[in-house]
Amino acid sequence: MPELPEVETITKLLRPIVVSRKIIGIDILRKTTILGEPEVFVKNLVGESFTDITRVGKFLIFHLTNNKVFLSHLRMEGKYFELDEEEENTQFARVVFHLDNKKKICYDDSRCFGIMKLTDEARWRQEKEIAQLGPEPFDIDDVTFLINRTKRTSLPIKSTLLDQTLLTGLGNIYVDEVLYATKIHPLTPAKLISKDQWEDIVKESKRILKEAIKAGGSTIRSYHPGKDIDGNFQTYLHAYGHKDDDCERCHHPMRFIRVNGRGTTFCPICQIKKGLPISVGIFGLIGSGKTEVLKQFKEEGFATASSDEVVAQLYKREDIVKLVNKAFNLSFTDAVDKSVLRLHLANNPGDKKKLERLIHPYVKEEVASFIKLHSLSAVEVPLLFEARMEGMFDVLIALDADDKIRYERVISRNAATGDFLTFINQINNSKFIRNKRKADFVLTNNASHEDLRKAVKKIINTLLNRRN
Ligand SMILES: [Zn+2]
């Protein structure tokens, strides 16, 4: 989706192409692109000449002779193409403007979310699409209205900055960039953003948008009649699109989560989530000491849960019993018997993935509501990444230990529980080694119990300090 800098670039690219050219005909190939009557749109604009193109937020404003104006919003995929009259229209041409110089401008939109609307010089600023927009960062000197408008909202700052009625011009990409630059965690409730932080947000928004516009500007200078005028030049990005890359500031891997459905990339170390609940996800191989760590978190006042316990509870739920019976042709009555199920999986190894796919969404749901209930929580999730639960936690702790040490622990615990088989399967677990990189803290638990406790205590102190 084009963002403000792209739309600014498109404005600059289109201006010399259309200004002082007269429209001699318009083909509306898809009526719903036009808000209002398509016939009226055509009748009003044919015979007029373009006098300028300006921009408000992500709207292109086409100005024509006799005070005619039309607005255009590209939404997801809208693009303008300049073509010679004899050339074929582009594949998804929706509106075609024929000009008086044997050229035509195709408005192309594969997704058809873009719109055009006829208006005039006297009215266009009052059209609801424009009137409802908040100011652009460039026009904000005083952040008081931002504080006032958000002082009661618990929505994450990421969602708040995307709200174009509050301020206009920051889309998904640049909100991630601005939050990265200002070191604000995207989930921070908007009401907790301080005046200094708001000032920082506005300042960085201006700088980032200006830089991006400038980058587009350099595209313009080297622009030659390539005909796709979509102004795509998303370079200079430090957060957006950098999932799993190292943070440029602290070299910790960047993390990807969804915030109200929008993909969000941020650094879990630099972008601090002040004064907020903390949820900790603990993962690691069998025999690495996850349970001990979880116990210590409990002693320190965290609410704790383990996904194994969650699964055990789920297996007692009537709907789950039914689902499992149906999926694997079994006949549990009151509850899923784990040992019977384990035997079934041993005989049908292919069903293991199927079971995970079936049960993981429920585990996720349960853990999510657990986290929500507690301001400090820690959850042991052995298959954190396999269950795609890494994004649910603020902090990830990986537990590691040498294979030999883990082996001894598992044996001394109880080899007969089946843990031993799991252990064998997990030797040289390359997936774990890969995922370990993404943890915020890695604990190598090869030494004494006391050493582990000291290391965990240090992490807990770090986390509690971050809250203040
Ligand atoms: Zn960082």
C-alpha cells in the first residue's frame, strides 16, 4: 500500500505529465471506483484541463479549470500509468483519461479498493473523506491535542498512530519506523505515552517522512519514461520488513507480532514496554530445567502456567474429546487418556502433526486468556515456536544444557514416562538451536541448581526494573 511519501512522489511524477493537458474523454471501466454518479464525473471533467495536483494525507487532489476538482485514493494497489493512445490499456485499468496530446492516463487497480470522487475548489476540503483527516505530522507544533485525544484510550500506540482521524500520513510501514526510532513498544497503551514521547513521535515522524520523500525525490530525478508511476522506493527502513534480522542498535533479533491484525516488527529489547504487564515464555529442550525456572518465577510473584497442564485440562473438555475421537478414530469417553493417545501416536507417527494442528489453537487461546488475567505471568511452553506462540509473550527465555547433562536428569527423573524417548528425539535439535537465537535471554543450565537460581533472579530483576 502506498504511504504518504509514495503518494507525494506520485504527485510529483504526475504533475508534469498532466498539468495544462486537457481531458478529451474518460472511460469508466469499473463504475464502483467512482463515488457518486460515473456519468456526472465524466460530464463534469471532459473538456477541462488539469491545473495542478496536490496531496492531503494519502489523497491525491486533481485540480482542473473551472474550479473542478477530483479526489483519488489509491488504497492497496491503485496506480497511474501514462500510455500512448495507441497502446493497450493496462491489465486492471479502471478509469482512463484521454488527453489532448495523444496520451492517456490509466488508473489501474487490481484490488479495486481505490476511489475517485468529483468535487470542486469550494467544497473539496469539506468532503467527508478529507474533513475527517487529522493533521499531518508536518503541521503539528503542539502535541496537546494528541495527549487529550488519547488520554483515555487503552488501544496500543501502534493502532492509535494508524488512526488517520488522529493524525494523517503514517501507515503500517512508517508507524513501525517511528516507534523503532522513538524506542516505544508498539503495544504500549496510548494513554501511557508521555508528553515527551508524543513530542518525540511527532519529531521522528517529520524526519522519517521527509527522508522518505527525499528518497522518492531522488527517484524522480532519475525517472525516465518507465510508465509505472507508483513511486515505490521503500529503502531506508530499519524496522519494517526486518523480522528476525538483528536490531541495528542492540543486535538483538527483531520480533514480528500482530497488533490488531497489522503485522508489526520491533526490537523487544530497545523498544521498552514501560509500566505494562509482563508475560514471559519459557522454552527449551527436555531436561534443561524449564520447570525449576517456572517455579522460581512463581516464588517471585509471577502467575505461572505450563502448556502441558493446559493440554491436560483441555483433554478433559467434552468438545476436545469429541474432536480427538473424530480425528483419530478413537473412542475416549470422559477424557482423552494420554497414555492411550501416546500409544496411538507411536503406531501412527503421521498423526503427531495432525494432533498438534488440532490442539495448538486451543492451547494458544487458553494461554492468551491466562496472560491477560495477570500483570506478571510466566508460561512454560516446550514447543513455543512450533505452536507459533512466540508473539504472545513480551519476553522469551530459552533453557539450554548439554545433551549429557540433560540425559542424566531425564534418567534420574523417570525414564519410563516416555520422556526418555522424547529426549532421544531431541538430541541435536537444530530447530531449537535456531529458535534459541530469538530468545531475549538464554540460560545455559549445566552447573548447579544455585547457579541457575542466581541467573534467573538476575533476569527477574531486570524485568521488574523495566516496569518502573
Ligand atoms: Zn534493539
